[in-house]
Amino acid sequence: MRISYVRSAVGAVVLAAIPMLAVAQSDFHGRPLAQRGLGQSNPATLNLSQDPNWLLYGFQRDGIFYFQVNDLAGRVQVIIGKTDDVFWVLPAGDSPAKVSLPTQQVALPTNAVRSLVYRSEEFSLVVYGVGAGAVWAVEAGE
């Protein structure tokens, strides 16, 4: 009788943890986000970029998410903060990046090539064009 009680208790604990594990594995492609290193040229976290021309690092602290894009030389191009459905740009990096946000849209360069850098269920981060005229854009998820 005691063994069946232990099995029941262990089973209940495992079943209770499944929703938390599913959420943790589905966020950010199953990769944990760093809690420090934001703004560094080579933070000690995984590259989440889907474009080989960019490095994208995700951070989470106190319920706020940060997405930092570096070029291949490690220079910070843009850092975007996110909480719920609100996005903002942090004053980071050497170049003044142009960023189009859902609540503050910027005109996109004419005939610019769109490059997907990051995609989640909630949003995508893309860059239109190259060089100084490029515009980063946060677009609604699919």
C-alpha cells in the first residue's frame, strides 16, 4: 500500500510539471535565455539568429525580454525590449539603427530585400536593406 502511495505522489508531481516543461521548451525554440551579458559584443549565450549574416541573442530579466542583434564582427546593431505586446528600442550600439515597431512604424527603403533574422509565434524581427539605409522591423507573428 505504501508503494502505490509513493507512485501516486510521484505521478502527480510529474503530471503537474508537464505544463511548465512544455512552456519552457516552446519558448525561443527550446533555448534558455541569458540573464546577463546584454550589450556585450560576444555574450555567453546561444545565437538565435535564423540569418547567417547576423547574431541574435535573447535575454530575460524580471519579466522583460531583450533581443540584441550584432553583426558578425560582434558590433551591437540594435537591442529591442519586449514585455507582453509592447516593444521598444534601447539606445545601444555605435550606429543609430532605424527600427520600425508595431506602434511606431518607420518607412521601409524602396525595393529593399527583406531578411528574416528571428521568428517566434509572437513576432518576427527582420531587416530591410543593408548598410546605413537598412531598417529593422518588428512584425506581428504568424
